[in-house]
Amino acid sequence: MSKDRFKQVTKALRNRQRKLAHLPGMAPDRVNRYLKWLAPGLLVKRWLLISATGVLLTGLGLAIWVKLTPVFRLLQFTSEVLEAIADIIPSYISGPIAIACGLFLIFWGQTRTVGSITEVLNPGGEEELIDVLLAHRRLNRGPKIVAIGGGTGVSTLLRGLKEYSAHITAIVTVADDGGSSGRLRREHGMLPPGDIRSCLAALANEEKLLTELFQYRFQTGSGLTGHSFGNLFLTAMNDISGDLEKASAASSKVLAVRGRVLPATLSDVSLWAKLTDGRRIEGESNITKAGGQIRQVGCTPASPPALPAAIKAITETDYIVIGPGSLYTSVIPNLLVPEIRKAIAKTTAPRIYVCNIMTQPGETQDYSVADHIRAIDQACGEQLFDAVLVHQKTPSTRSLKRYAQENSHPVLLDREEIAKLKRRIILANVMEEDEQNGYVRHDPKRLAGVLLRWYSRRGTQERKGAKRLRRRDN
């Protein structure tokens, strides 16, 4: 078929679709909804065809079994009926009428069938079943992504990534010892659930409602004041299942979470930091409060064993994203687990670090992007990521004034120093600014979009490089 002929056919099909959309009782969105069932890769059409073939074969088998007598009589009767109709109504009229009736019955039957299935599989859902199926197929074709961090930074990242892939594993720190998590850690002897709670809420299908529920803090009640519902929920699941890993997995099933959340270790880890003034600060919640310049950070025990599932996820992943989040209390604590550090270093998957937009008092005051990279390299003893994502646009004057009151400023991009550290810089506008209170955060959708585009380009470049090598070898 020539190119011009192909264009003519395509145009004719589009015109036909527009005419169908304007038929009485046939709304455009309804027509589009039905046409979606013909989308490639949905794995529906082939099974309908196989079912129809099965019906025909079953009927043929029964006819053969009874020596074809019913088939002969049926064909004879059908022939007589058609001849009678042809004598009364011309073929150019009766033929199209029969085709139209047949298509109507097929369409009506399939519509009712799909409607019945939708009522069962998607009761009360706002989305059409076909849209749910298409989204499911698209997300399951997404890459395997491992996000490493903690706090609000990694949960923000997950909100964006879940729109691109269903194969997401978040590995989070369990060194928190403050607030509700710290109280539960001391009173129940469990690992702190705070970061896992935030990540589960971020990955849930009903994210907004679940986040409000999980973040709800009790204001009254003996022993309940200050606790969040999500922390108490995970505490109960921890007691029922036996450990935080199983509690997180069980919660993911209950909450319809897209992906999974794993603690970096099941050991009772406590952070410590040495400051430039000689002080040694014990406990994650005390490090930021100390108000000094951090020189070194570590944990007790010094080499906690990694969760086997976390190591497997890193080994099998297609893409690793480190950060964003508090450098010394959210990001680096995961990398203090030796097995996790080694697994990241060995993988051939692309690895990128998402740098914070603003400096953090008590942790990274006056830090540049290169300072963030050096801190991670020093804590790990080796280079763990290939590129760094840096926000490009400066926050508004209002936000700068607000952060200046807290001695916080935009993280300086020092290109020459980063080049010396042999990292590639990815510049992008990924900031979300709250106009009411002046807070700046990473925008989940923009951040995830930039990360996935870089991953796609990286994969394309590697494939082209492999082709060039094969040609050269041949």
C-alpha cells in the first residue's frame, strides 16, 4: 500500500469515527470508550476470538458426533428461508439489514457483558474498566525502580514515580528516634514506622484520603496524644506479623499500594555524628538540634545486616534514585548498611542522586551541590551514583526571605567542583512553591518526569553504543 493510499484510508477511518460519534444516543466519549477495547497490547481481543472459535468447534464436534444430520437439516432450512426472503426483499436490501442486525446483537451482547464484568471488578469506581486495564498494562511495562532515602523527600518522589511504573521499591531508613516513631520504638521495642508510613501513603491508589488518615494525629486520650494513626496501624501490623518487613508487606495488600516499601535493615540502629567542634551527638533527632557542622556520621551497630529483600531489589533493578531528603539523617543512613552500599556499587543500572533545593540548618548549612556529593562519597568510601539532578530555577523573593530567617539558602551549583567529582549534572525545573507559606518542595510529577526521561535517554544511548560495538567487532 502506497503512502498516499495509506493516508486516504486513515482519513476515511477518522471521518467514519466522527460520524458514529454524532449518531443519536452515541456520545463521543462513549464511542471512544468502546474503541479503546481495540487498543493493542490489552490482551482482550485474542481471548474473545479464541472463545468464539471454541464455540464453533464445539458445535462442529457435536454435529460430527451425531453424524451431521442436524447440520444438513439446518443448512437446508436456512437455504429455504433465505430463498423465501430473497423472493420478497431484494438482496441489496436484505443483506445490509441482516448484517446490521447481526452487528447490533454482537455489540449489544458485548456491551452488556463488559458492563456486568465492570460491576464486579470495579464497583462504584469513577474510572471506566477499560481505563483501569490500560493503566495497569502501561504501569506493568514500566522499569524496575529502587528509591533510597527517607522522610518527606522520598515520599514526594514516590508520588510521581507511581504514575510511570508499578515496579517500585522504596528502601527507607529506620534510624528515627523522635516524635511518635521514637515513642513507639521505646515503648514497643519495634523499628520506627514513620518513614514507612509516609511511603505507603504516597504509593497508595487512594493517596489523598490515605495520607490524611495516616497523618492524623490524636490530640486527646491517655497515651494517644501525639501519635499518628498510621504509626499505630503499622505498630498493630508489626505485632500481628512479627516484624516491620512483614507488616509493611501486609499493609501494602490491605491498602492497595502500587509498589512496596522495605526497611534498609531490621536491626535496632542508632545514628551518631561527630561535629567539627569535637562534639559527638547520639540519636537522629539530636543531630539537627545540635546546631553544629557535621564532620562524620555513623551508626550503632557499625555494620547492620541488610534486609535480604532490599539487596535483591537493588540487584534486579533497572534504575536507582537516591534522595531527595535530609542528607545526614535520611539519605546517608541507608548507605551505612554495608551490603546495600556494595549492592549499589556493583549494579550496572543507572544511578542518580536528587539534590535538595535548599540547605538544611543543623545538617547542610552553606553546602553546595558538590558538598552534598562529597558527604555521600565520604560516608560510603566510594562513588555510588553517576549523575546528580539539580533544580535550575531560583525560588521567589518571598520564599528566599522566609528561608533566610531560618538560615537556609538555595543549594549552590558549583559546576567545576562537580566535574572534578566526575558526576554528570542534570538541570531541570522540578520545584513546587507554596504561595501561602513560601515553602519550596520538589514537584512529584515534574521530578518523576525528568528522572524517567533521563533514564530513557540513557537506555537509548547505551543501545546505540552496543550496536556500534557490534558493528565494529563484525
